[in-house]
Amino acid sequence: MKKVILLLAAPILLMSATCKKTIDKPTVFIKDCTGSYLRYEGKDYHICNTEMTATLSNGDTVSAIFNKIKECNGAARNGIICMMYHANEGWIQVVSIKHK
């Protein structure tokens, strides 16, 4: 019986591991001279596709779906306009975002 349950559960676990991360808790949009970020659970994630956040203001609470990416080849990579350092958890690609 345990083997049957494990065989049935394995595909579900694999599918959930490959799904996009949906953030449904309060996420805050942060924008400063170093770029745009989503702050989730106290950690900032650098937004690569900033066109998705063009209508947002610094401090807005949002609901977002995003994927963590290894490298940003978009305009945000070259958009740094100051020499300030902003600690972050790496680049993300925003799939969808809306005000809460």
C-alpha cells in the first residue's frame, strides 16, 4: 500500500517542483537609483523586465508571479544610475503583477 501511495505521489511532487512560484503574500515594490525590486519575506529580488512595473510606485503592495533567473540580459542590467549598493537575492523575471 505504501508503494502505491509513493508511486501516485511522485508525479505530483515532480510537477509542483517545476511550477512557477506564485507569491500571494504581501510583496512590496521597491525602486531606488540601483533599480527595481520585489521585497518578499524580507528579501529583495532584482527585477529584470522592469516594463512590467512601469505603473508602480516605490512602496506599493502587490501580488506577483515571478521566476528566479540566473542572469538578466534585459534593459535593467544596464539601468544602474548610481553607485549605491542594494543587497538582493538575484534576478527575477516578473510573469504578472497587480496592486493588492
